Amino acid sequence: MSFAEIFTVVVPVFLLIAVGYGTGRRALFDAGGAQALRELTMQLALPAALLLSIWRTPRHVLVEQLPLVGLLAFGFLAVYAVLLGVLRLAARRSLRRAALFALACVQPQYAFMGTSVLGGLFGTAQAAVPIAVAGIIVNVVLDPVVLILLGMPEHPTPRTATGGAAAPARQPALATVGGGAPEASAAEPAPAGAGAPGPRPSVLRTVGHALREPFCWGPVLGLVLSVAGVGVPEIADSALSLLAGAASATALVYVGVSVARIGRPALSPAVWAVSLTSVVVLPLLVYGTGLVLTSEAVAAQAALILAFPVSPVPLMFAARHGSAEDVRTIGSAVVLSLLLSFVTLPLIIELVG
């Protein structure tokens, strides 16, 4: 694929993000409108697209994806663990800040941008498999683990005369990403009783919450139906195809609206470090590892999944669990990584062939 052909795939994606950015700047979408775009994408359109594409995929093709599962698990989980350790032990960051910044480095916007870019490169059916694998790893393993870490106490809390009066809750800050209160519940399965800190979220409860999301169980259902050899009924094919058609456009507009709501990035060293790790270091590391351990095709797929800009999800977590500085840093990294990816993404596509 020539560089001109790569740009014919990538440029329309960024143009649609620019449309979303313009509507966000003109306030055509308020917080509720941005949340509606996100819910349409993540609860309906994208799950339908992944379910249908995987359901159509022959069983033997899915079995051949096991090396991709292992490589993506390395890129998301092993690299996250290393970054967490480096930030915690070498950089002397608090557990909460280390967990947030490490997540920002390894969780890209594969769900929002992947269907357009990877679909243009490989075809919709082939692109659905790595996106679904990444979604299961992130939603069932990585994000729940991060939420558990964020719920852990830092150092022993200093005793005060008031006893139970802890720091005020940060839920309202979630409006930064255009989600408002409904997005808070989607980002974290917080216990009822908003004022009190509440018990630490259990692993089973957090994973169970992730499994109830259509973006997670939709691909799993498609996998089960494909492996069982159940064909796609014509009516289901037509209905899911209509719903899946909205996935790419709404996802990209949502990205633009979210970036508009974040505002101008603060170009601190931390912002540059997170952004460059996300769009350059991580995909190249995974690609090199994949060339050594698997095939070139698997390495390319995994690298491209990880080459997208920083996801808004770490920003949602920072708004609830981090400080104002954490929110500003990760929000700036979302914006800067998106701008950088206009250059880095075509170059990485060209590199991996």
C-alpha cells in the first residue's frame, strides 16, 4: 500500500473528527449530547458491528487468532505492569497517579477510531477480530484491575478529629469529558451512597459490570455463535448491518466533541511522555516483539490496535479518582496524542506494511 493510499484511509477519519470538534466548539452538543453519541456508539452501533463481523467469520479463522490474543495481552497488560512499577518505584509516584498515567500510556482509542482505520486497511470483517480481542482484554481485565488499584488506600490515612470525614468526592469533574453523571456510572461501578468513600470495589463485581456492557458481551456472543457453526439469519444480518453502519461516524464525531470539551492542551513533559509512549513507543515495542514471537501479520495487527491516540477512559478515571492536575495532564495527553497521530499513524501503517 502506497503512502497516498494510506492517506486516503486516514485523512477522512481525521476530517470527521474535525467535524465533531467544530460542533463541540460551537456547543451544538452539550454534555448530554456528547453522552448520547457515546452511548449510541458503545451500547448499540459498535457492539452490533463487532457481533456481526465475528459471527460471519469462519471458525478456523478465529482459532488462528490465538497469537494475536497473546500479543495484545502483552501490549496491554504486561507493559502496563512494567510502567506501573517504573512510575511507582523509580519515579516515586503515588499508587493512584501511577495507575492512571500507566493506563493513559497503554489504552488507545481503538474502539472509536479502529473500525474506520482498520476497516479501510483490512476490511471490516478482518478488523473486527483484533478490535473485539482488544475490547475483551481491556474491559474484562485491564480496566477492572485499574479500578481496584484506584480503590486501594495509599498510605495509612492520617487520623483526624472528625474520624470519617474524608476528602470530598470528585464525581462532578467527569463533566470534563462530556459525559456528566451517566458517564460516571459507565466508567466505574461505584457503590450507591455517593457521599461516603464506600467499600473497595471487588474484582468479581467490577468484572461482572464490564461483562454486562454490550461492547464486551456482543463480541463474545458473536464468537460463541461462530464457533458453534450457527449461520447468520438474513433478517438478523440486515438489521445488525443497519445498526453497525452508524458505528464509525458516531464514534469519530464523539472523539471530536470530547476533544473540544477538553480544551487546549498543556504541553508539559508529562503530557509529552504519555502521548509519545502511546502513539510511538508502545506500537513499535509490540510490533518488534511480535516479529520475534509471532508472524509479521499478527505483529502488524497488534501494533495498529495500539497506535491510536490516548483513550478518554483514563481521563474519566482521573476525574473521579485523581487530582485536578491529573485530569489536566491526561486530558492534554488525549488532545496532543490525537494531533500527533495524524503524522505517526500513517508512518506506522507504512512501517508495518
